[in-house]
Amino acid sequence: MRYPAKRIRVIFALVALVLSLAPAVAEVTSPVTSQITWQMTTEYPENNISGIGLVTFASRVSERTNGVVTVTNAFDNRLKINSGEMPRAALDGRIAGGDAFAGALSGVDPVLGLSTLPFLVQSAELARATNLRARPLYEKALAARGLKLLYLTIWPATGLWSERALQGAGDLPALNLRAYDSNSSEVMRAAGANAQFLPMDAALAGLKEHRLNAFLTSGDGGAGRKLWDFLPHFTAINYAMPVSIAFVRDDVFTALPEPMQREVLAAAAETEQSQFALLAHRTSENYARMRDNGVAIAEPAQSLLAALRKAASATVTAWEVQAGADAAAIVEWARQQ
């Protein structure tokens, strides 16, 4: 009689254990049945490299989650949220996330302005390697603000759009110039230009009102905005190859079951790869569009480059102090390549 009783006690114990585990098992394995929608935004048009990234990401997420997670995109600053405002808008619940120009995020953390440092990288491959090293710093800076980095987009090299052709350094004081972050604004002012950091919408308004006669941006940013209507000259100074950063609020990401989180991250990785592949021909395609619309594309005079490089030195040094030793080490590594 002892053995049957013992076996019964063992069976009861096993049943109790299974019942105690059942809710946890169900939580992990049960599929998400409700639709999840993430509102994301960019201040750039849909055909701009930033807009293309969001379109690609939305498609990949939908495919990988079987339509459970849907990304709804707003382009061309339709929501009136510029890049610098996106983190706060996400935390306030106005959006789930967005694709923000990284230079405009340097107010969140100086390290996010690394990719806009002047004359640091001069090729797509070096830009990719440098941002790969910097990615953990970007992730940490965003995580400290409750944000989750999804993917990076490397932009074509930055140049100067202007109303008149730039013959040399002597033309800089005549420029009323839109810069795209605080660092570039400081560099251009140090070189002699009247420069100010403006979000794209404000800059376009200044251009149409003839308060500006020059833009610091890539062929991609300029072509997408048809800057040729006002600025028919482009000087390819190769100032920087900046990135934009796509992110979502951390709590909307962690609310997904872990298997679905992995699918979203896989979609983000695929988007980043696709964006980098796009970069290979993006400059030549932009230049072709620009020439078709009457833009004269020129290489910079040596005096112009020398003035800009000289002006950049103090800004980079100040940034290294603000961003910290780990970020400064990445800059030093890039310089040695």
C-alpha cells in the first residue's frame, strides 16, 4: 500500500507543477492577436533617402510580423515634428518613433553628432565602419532617454548649395547659410559665413523669402527639396557623410513578445543593409537629377577647402571634450584610416 500512495503523491506534485507553469508557457507561446500600429515620421520627402528607409522598414516589419505590427509613416514633416523634436514627441506619445537627422539630435547627447563632424570620413566604407564603432554609444545615449535604436541611414556626402558659384574662401562672407546642426553652424561662422542651424521647414521658408542664399546639405537633401529652384550651384566639398537614426520609444518595443521583438530587429537590420546598398549609386543619381534641373556641380577651390578645414579644428576639439573619451577615440581611429 505504501508504493501506490507514494506514486499518487508524486503524480499530484507533477500536476501542481504543470498547472503553476501553464500561465507562463501560455504567455510566451500565445500569438499576439491585436493589431499594433506605430506612427513614425521624418521631416524629409518619401523619395529622400530617409523616407526610403521608413518605407522599407514598414514593409519588412509587416512581412516579418505577418501584419500584426504596422508602421504608419508621415513624410515631409507632415506632423510638424522636426528631427530635434522627435525624441520628446515620442516620449510624449505623439509618435512611436521616427527617422531623425543625427546632427539635430546632438542636443540630446553630443555623441549623436559624431557623423556630422567635418572632414572626418570621405568614403561610404569608412562612414560605415566609423558608425559601426559608434553604434553602442548611440544606443546608450538613446536608451538613457527611453528610446530604442532601430537602424542607421548613411547619407551621401554634404556639399554647399549656393545662389552664385563659389570661387574661393573670399566668397564665404557673402553667404547667408543654413547649416544642419550646431557644429556645422560654428564651423561655417568660423570660416566667415553668416550661418545658422535651422530645421528644414524653417530653412526653406528663409530661402523663399530670400533671407538665405546658401544651404549646407547633400545632393540627396537638396534634390528632394528641389533647391535648384533657388540655388543653382553645388560645390562638392565632401564636408561629412552624416547619418539619420531611426528609433522607437522603448516601452512600445518591449511591449511586444520577445519573438516579435526579434522579428522587428531583423527587419531593422535588413533596412540598414538595404539603405547602405542604396548609397552606392545615390550620389551619381542625385547629380544626374541636379544637372537635368540646371545645377552646376563644381569641385571646391583649394582656398575654400583650406578655410573650412582650418575653421573645423576648434569645433572638433570642443566636441571631443563634450562627447567623452570613448567618442574621441572613435574620431582618432577614423583619422588614422
